[in-house]
Amino acid sequence: MKIIKLLACILIFIMVQSCCPDIVKITQYEKNILDFTHSNSNPHIQSFSEINTLMQNRVKTMTILKVNEEGTKQDSLTYVEFDFAGRIKRRSTIENTTQGCLNFMIRQEFKYEKDKLKEIRNYTFKNKANSVLNNWMETDTTKMKLFDWESYTYKGDTIIVESGYAIFKFLLDENKNIFQKTIFTKFDKNTDYCNIIHTGSSILSELDSKSYQNKILTEYSVEENKVLTITSSDDIKIKEENIFNANGLLVESNIYENNLLLLKRIISYKYY
């Protein structure tokens, strides 16, 4: 009788296993570059994976250059300085940052307390410049104008970031991955919601905002040394192709809108 029950249990186990979908496993390298890409799309927070990759590679600075149609370097878009632990110290950029998409160059100064980010100070440059290259090494804040700040508080698995114009909340799961983000804008008292699903081999993001007619869907997927990010809303589809080197560092990024190349960027590094 015991043997019959045991055989029945084995048979049921085999049947259940055959009905379950295959789990797509990825390597540690693929997981790192997937996390690196998703972390870069959330400029308020560096993931542990991103920090660890930068620290292990002893990265001191990262430069993002725009490339023109002829394939030659044209101008700098972003310049980032890191400390020995892989954390951001300063960021100069004309691209999307914690302040959203602005039509001018900003400098961000990161302040830490007991290994946690506590404040970001946002500056503009008093003297106009057409290139980040002209300003990225400037550290004298008397030559800049402070226009906003962002203070960080930590409550369990929730990170709250308050700036002059908005309050951001990030909810972390047991693996310290962001699974929900909310943005409360003070001037119109509107709240946007972003739900994030980590499947292992991909990351899915759904943004519900009153600023857009439909939800914005973003999928991050890894293919060997590349991470593809596809964002869809209404009739627009934006695809970003991020290419990494063997050390897990981003070296090239291509952005397409409806399959037409919009921007090609190359990334270079200096090391400690």
C-alpha cells in the first residue's frame, strides 16, 4: 500500500512539473547588466549591483558622448564622477536626471551619511556654455546657482525623496529591487504610479500618469551582452539598445523611435 501511494505521488509530481512553464535562467553577468540598465533609468537610486560593478572595476569617471551621423564624437551629454565605493559624487548632464527632462545643463552634487545618500544639490552654471565639456570639471559652487535640492529619508523598505517640486517614494522588495514608485508633484497635487515586475530574465514597468492618455509600458530584456529597453505608448515605440563590455560596463547606447535611429552614444571611463 505504501509503495502504491509513493508511486502515485511521484506520478502527480511529474504531471505537475510537465505543466509548469520553463523558467528562463540568466547568468550573473546578464543579471548585473540588466540591473545596471534599470538602475540608470531611475537616477534617484543606484542599485547595489550597479555600485558593486563600478567599485569592482575601480571606475572614477564615466563620460557619455553623442556621436553624429558620420560616426565621429560630437559632444558630451553626461559626465559622472564616482567615489572609491562606486557611488556617484557629481553628475553634469543635459540628459534626463532626477529633475526630469530640462532644457539646460545641470550639475548635481551627492551628499552621503553613514553609507546612505542623504541629499542631492542641483545647480545651474552662471556662465552659459554650449557643451558639458566646458563645465564638467568645475567644482567651485560659487560659479553655480543652486536651484533645487532633494533630501532622502529611509523607512524600512521605503525610500522617500523630497525636492522643491515633487515627492518620490520607492518601495523595495526583499531583494532590494524597486517594485513600485510614486511621484507626487506639488504644484498640481497630482500623483503618478509606476509598478515594476522583476521576472529574473526581464523587468516590466507600467507607468500610470495623468500627463499621458494611456499607460506607458517599458520592458527591459537581456540578450547576451546587450539589454534592450522598449517603451510603448499610443503610436510611439522607443527602443534603446545598451551594449556592455566583458566587465559589465556600458560602452554603447543606441536609441530608436519607430525603428529610426535618434541618438547614438558611446561611453568611456577613467579608473582609480
